[in-house]
Amino acid sequence: MMISTRGRYAIRVMIDLAEQGSAGYTRLKDISERQDISLKYLESITTALSKSGLIDGVHGKGGGYRLNRPAQEYRLTEILHATEGSLAPVACLGCDAKPCERTQICRTLPMWKNLYETVNNFFDSYTIADLMKNAQDFEYLSAGL
């Protein structure tokens, strides 16, 4: 399993929006410049995040995007599901997978299920607030070098 740039950038966008706080809506152009993500690619990412109900968007003058709940309430799992779809390591565990005829005799299925649960639990253990804190800790530690 590999997380695409879309998923990785979505997490960066969510952190960026969280850092802007409740100061209103943040323009895509500003996020694009800070995160070094093309505006066109950023539009597709924010559209997916907005359709999933993770962020609110307003068009026109004074518009942009913002989080619709506190940063500590956003789990990475839901952000990745919004942008990556399923995090299943094999097709038979995907969201829309057809039942496999080998399910009852598959010797590897328990291993794939375990990996899938491990990945989901891992990403579910992090919030946007955790990543913001980790970044601040990293900056503090780097300043001493």
C-alpha cells in the first residue's frame, strides 16, 4: 500500500487550515503558496474534502475553506478515506469488493485482514492536532542543532 500525493497533500492542507484557526476562510491561493501545491491539484483535493464533510467552502469574495470542527477531532483515517478511498492492501478487502470464491479456503486472508486493521488503527491513532504538535516539537528540537 502506498499513500498517493493526493492523500499526503490532503493532510498538509488540513494542518494548514487548522493553523489558520478560526480567522475565517482561507483562500486556496494562500494554501497553494504555503504548501507548494499547484492550485489546480489543490482544488481537486479540497473538493474531495468538502464533499466528505471535512471542510467548509465558500465561493466568491472573502471565500475559501476552513475546518468545520476542532483539529483534535480529525483522524487521519477519515482524511485518507476521503482522498484515497479504501486503505485495503488487497482488492478483496476493498469497500466495493465482490465476494471472493476463495474466502473460506484462503490461507492468506487472515494476514491481509490483520494488515488492514493495523493500518487503519495506526492512522486512526493520529489527529491533525497531533501532527501540529509534532511539527512544533520538531521545530523546537531543530532549533537546538
